Amino acid sequence: MTLKNPEVLPRSFYSRDTLTVAKELLGKYLVRQVGRKMVVGKIVEVEAYGGSDDPASHAYRGITPRNKLMFGEAGHAYIYFTYGNHYCLNVTTEKEGKPGAVLIRAIEPVKGIDLMKKHRKTSLENLTNGPGKLTQALKITKKQNGLDLTKKGELFICFPQNKEKIEIVSSRRIGIKVGTEKLWRFYIKNNPFVSKR
């Protein structure tokens, strides 16, 4: 698979309602440039996070040094370390001043699979089916925090070159204790790389 002249998602894509962005990210390609090698995965599972309306969100109690990216310009990578052992990749959404972000929970490996396996040392089916797994496979760390995803660089998201019809399933978010009633987790139906069904 080659990515010839990938069409990067523009700022206007992210500068919208978080739930809309979350659903429309499904099927898009997450691209990571590692040295001279390109690693690509199709986004198959996401979770949306809001602001004062969402007790599960980092932005629920207002702006802090940690979450300030959620209040800033849309289309940036918001990366944090969690559970003491892995990084989570989010993309910022909404108009500036209104917090929002979408957690990328799982991707389907498309390109650079050998490099992903080298980083993860596991089987294909267990390579990227979870937020910590995909960041490890793509070598995403806090170093990429704040990167502008609307520009071709070491990390960006682009439109797929072949459009496909997808069926979206919504469910409760995973691994949270509050805001559990919100059906803000979205994934592609029957995709084998979704973390949990």
C-alpha cells in the first residue's frame, strides 16, 4: 500500500462538534513518520470527550497546564501518560476556548506492519487494538504532544484513498467511573481490530 499525495484533514474538519468529529474520524488514516519509514493505520475505534458537560473529561473542572490543549486550536495532538504505563493519543476539537477531544482507541494496521511488530513484539491481531497498544506500535510519546495534525509531518491524519462504506456502532466509553451513561464510544462494526465489543 502506498500513500501518494495524502490529503490531510484540514483544520475545519476538527473545528466542529466533538461527537461529529469522532464519528467522522472512523475510516480515516493515522500516519506516523518514523525516520524514513511511514507507518499507517485506519482509525476503527474512538471515544469523544467534552468539557463541563462531561465528568469523564480532563477539561471538566476547567483549564490546567495538563489539559490546556483541549481549550486551544482544534486539530492538535493531545497526548498524556496514563495508568503509569502507556500513552494515549487524542485529537483536539471544537472552536478555540471550548474544550473537546477525541481519543483514538484502535487502528487497523495498513502500512509499516513489520515496524509496528518490532515496536510491540506481538501478533498482528494484538498489535493496535487499544489506545496504549497503538501508541507503542507507532512510537507515539509525549514528544508528539501538541503537534499540528493538519500539516504533513511526523504525525497527521488523512482521508483514505479508497472510500468505503462503514457501519458505526456507538456504546459506553471504556475505563471510566463517571459519565458512563454517555454513548460516546464509536467503532466500525465487525472490525477485528476494535479493542472490545
